[in-house]
Amino acid sequence: MNVHFLVFAEDRLFVPLSLFVELNSYCQSATPAKAGESKPHAIITGNVFALLRNHLRGSGCMPYMADMKVRKETSNFFYYPDVAVSCDERDKNAAEDFIRYLRLIVEVLSPTTAAFDRGDKFADYRISESLQEYVLINQERVSVECFRRNAEGLWVLYPYSQGQEVQFASVNFSCGIETLYEDAIEIG
């Protein structure tokens, strides 16, 4: 079972994420911390990062893994997305331990956080003017949901399933969906 906690930096207080989500109470300087992710989750996250790192090399865009904090623009609140890509020079400041001008965010869904990733977290991310795509990857079956901001500023869903080519248009990347799941789950 995956256990997710919120860590309140000032107090070193640990609160179960499920309680946090249930109460829907956001606090400044609260940071969701992950513990005990599944092997498929870790493998899929690693696959996505490796594919994007190779694709983006020399482009001015930088992919980050789950250890990099993403600051919510309207507060001192942070998330740790599974994979995030920034192409903004302002995020290259090595003195800051977070990024905020994201182009692409990828979350690998866990049963305990899927509703939060689809709901409140996505609502928080949508506030970012720089974010162009929000991708949700199911770790239990071959399914990728790509939410892409269109020219009118509306978020449009592009679902992908087995046998399809996944496209992350914000970074001009595409691959077969099976590549994202390599070594993670049985594909039949």
C-alpha cells in the first residue's frame, strides 16, 4: 500500500495525505511527500524521464524527476510531480530549490492519489500560464490521458491506449505507448 503524507516544513508535522485531501485544506509551506511507491510507478516514471531527457537534450528544456519541487504560483505551496519539464530561463537559477514555469507535467497515477491528481492538483496546476500539458499515466493498465491547453485556453483531453502513439505536443515528443510501460506491466 502506498502511503502519502503532507510534511509541514515549519512544524515537522506529518499528516496522512488522504486526510489532507479529504479536508481539502491547503496550508502555506505544506509539501506532499511520497513514500512506498510501487515498482510499476517507479519504472514508468523512470521511463518517461529517460525518454524526455534524451529527446530534450540541447533544446533549452529540462526535465525533472519527483525530487524537484514545483511551486504553486499563487502561494508558498509545493508539489512534487513525477516528471516536470521547464523550458523557461527563470527556472535555471541554481540558487532556488524549486521550479515554477512548467511546460509539461506528468503524473503516474496511484490508486490512493488518482482522484487528487485528477481534481484539486490539476486545478492548482491549471492556474499556471506556462503549463501547456498535464499527462496522467495509469500504472495498472495501458492508458494515458493527456490534457492539452488549446489556443482559447481550454483544456482538451487526448486519451491514448494500447497500440497508439502518445504525443506530448508541448515538447514535440512522441513514442509508442508501450515504450512508456516497458518493464513495468504485462502488455497483452
